[in-house]
Amino acid sequence: MRAATRRGHSLFRKRVERLMRQGQIVGLHKRRKKGTTRRDPDASPSEDLVKRVFDVDAPNRLWITDITEHRTACTSKSST
């Protein structure tokens, strides 16, 4: 519909719906996002390298985050 509007055609939502229905055309639906990663109950936790001591004597000595998943350049999720 946007492409037709950009080309100078005036279209209205109901007309598009009717024409799609007549042509038995259905639009694509966005997929639901998958939930977060489920913890493996049998897995052992990672070693605590910080030992829960967050005091540092100079800048850029200790960096901490709570992100477990992030998007990479190829738009897929990767665990950290």
C-alpha cells in the first residue's frame, strides 16, 4: 500500500482489504519473539571471577554487565 501511495496512487485500507480478499491474498504476520534462554538445571554455574568485590583502584580495571544475550552483526542472538 505504501509503495502504491509513493507512486501517486490513492488507496484506502478497506479497498486494499477487499481486493486482497477477492484475490485470496493474505499478508505476512510478524513472528512472535522467542522467550529468554531457559537455565539448564543440571549445568554448574560459572566461576565468580569478581568474587562479588566491585571496588577498583583505577578506572577501566573491572567491567561488569548483566546482559546474557545480545544481537551480533549477523542479527542472530549469541549468548555471552
